[in-house]
Amino acid sequence: MAERYPITDYAAECERFGLARGERVPNERQDEILDLIAKDAADIFGSPEDAREALETLLIYGVPMRQVMATSGIARILSRLDELRFGWRG
């Protein structure tokens, strides 16, 4: 697996998932996007399945992950995963 680095360009990172930064994810696409994020986060949680399970209960500043996807896109979710992967960088 390629070496990972902290995200520095969230617009480009969102594009990897087929979304623009800040693009809201409609309910009908949330499962598809969540599967892609879970696959990408398998290095944190051990497997895509475990990542998917963890993501379903993930809170971003107290807001459920699916609500974040629906209202502000995935950049905050990717940022939270980066914090888990590399530690908080304040």
C-alpha cells in the first residue's frame, strides 16, 4: 500500500470520491460514498467492513456523519479520519 500523508488539499481529496469540496451528498448516494470512504479508511479500522461500521456511528463535532454528508459534504469526515490516522494537528 502506498504511504499515506496528511491531507493538504481537501478539494482534490473530495474529487477522489467524485465530489466537489462542500458538495452535499444526497441520501440516494450516501451509501455509495460511504462504501468508498470505508474502503479508503480500512488502514485505520482494520478492514472496509469495520470502517463502514465505525463510520455509521461517527460524530463530527457531535453531528452524525450522515447529516454532515447531507449538509456540508465529506471534507469534514475526511478531516476527522485524518486526525485518527495521523493524530490531531491543531
